Amino acid sequence: MPKILLVQPDAVVSRNLTSVLRAFDIECVTATTHKQAMRALESDYLIDGVLLTMGRESCCSRELLQAIRDNVRYQYIPIILTCSSCPADIVVEALRRGVTDVISMPYTDEQIAHRILAALAKGKRRILVVDDEPVIREYLTDMLSIERFTPIAVASGAEAMEILKQNEIHAVISDIMMPGMSGMDLLVHIKSTYENLPVILITGYSGRFAPQAALASGADGYFQKPFKNVDLIRTLRGVLNTYAASRKSSAEPTRT
């Protein structure tokens, strides 16, 4: 069940909207202030998106929106905005500030639920974790969840290939030494099959694999176990941003 943070100072509106969304299997965590909202995001890493209201006088909403987007941990979390008879300048400002969708009131229960679910589908980046060691898979899954990514963990290169066929994946973190298909083999397959899909390799075998060989084969990062979480996350965010910018640039029409 997806979970959203509902930021709404009016208790009656909050209660009614929570009831509506629950009927569509959307769980709500509620907050009435900027501080409560940020505290909820920091303490509950299973929150999938944020629903808030903005108007010309909604300074708190503007500040909260800015605070969320200024925090790299919440860089990709969907933010859905509701407003009453939204003027064009409010909509433009919201989208410029990083809002995922703007919903003008009035709306039906079905409409807001559908728009929220559609926004969540575009949300957190899905990271494929490939490692034959259950402890490492669990460790990486927990770390990525805390950092607001959506991890999908598998134990082999063959399983990874099936996941890639069936899902939109934004990056891959793979061990090198695995039974059957190695991480290097998986890397070569991904780079020859999928455009703009970053791959970060990790290994616990010191001296067995040179970083230069992995990078020469197309790896976007290479880490020796044990690694620092902050270094891996920094590299992951960096390659995601680089690839996103590349996709955006290639999608823009060429000016003559």
C-alpha cells in the first residue's frame, strides 16, 4: 500500500481526505505544520510522496516545498499540490519549484486518487541490487530505503536480467563475484542492451579486480567492501543526475 504525507492545517479536511484515500488503498501520514512534515519525512522512510495545499498566502507550503527539494534525500520524492482555482502563475511557480503534479479543486475522489497514484508511479528511483549474499542484499536494501530510493534486490545476474525486462530501473548496484553470471558479465550485457542505465560495481575480493578494468567496461562506479555508505550514495546520486541530464538534453529539439 503506498503511503503519502498529507500536509493540511485544517483537521476536518485532513480527516476527510485521509478517509477518501484509504478507500483507494492509499495510506496517509498527517502533519499540520512545516516542522511536523519535515519530522515525519525524517522518521518514516516508507513515505512515498507528499500532498500539500498552496495558495497565494500559503507561505508555509512554499517554505516546505523549498525545504523538501533542497534536501538531496528527498530530491525525487513526488510532491502533489492541491489548490482552489489555481491561477496560472501559482501553477507555474509550483512546477518550477519541483512539484510533480498540480490538482485544481474541485475534484472527485476518483480523480485525486488517480492523480496521486500516477504521481507516485513517477516517483522514487528504482535501484536494482544484485548480490548473492543475503546479508549484503539486506544491508543495501535498508540503506537505499532510508535514502528514499526504491530497492529491488535479487541474488543473481540471471534474475537481474529478468527484472530489467519487466521494470523501469534507474540504476544497478551489483556485486562482481557471483555464481553463474558475474557482475562484469552483467555490466557488459546492460551496457550493450540498455541506454542510459548506470551501473555501480562492488566487490569484497581485494586485488582480484582492478577498478580500471570495471570502469573501462562501462561501470559508472566501483567500490571495495567494506565501503562508506555516504560515498556510495553520493556516487549513486551523481550518476543518476548525470544520466537524467543526458536524457533531457537528448530529448530536447535541436535549434537551428
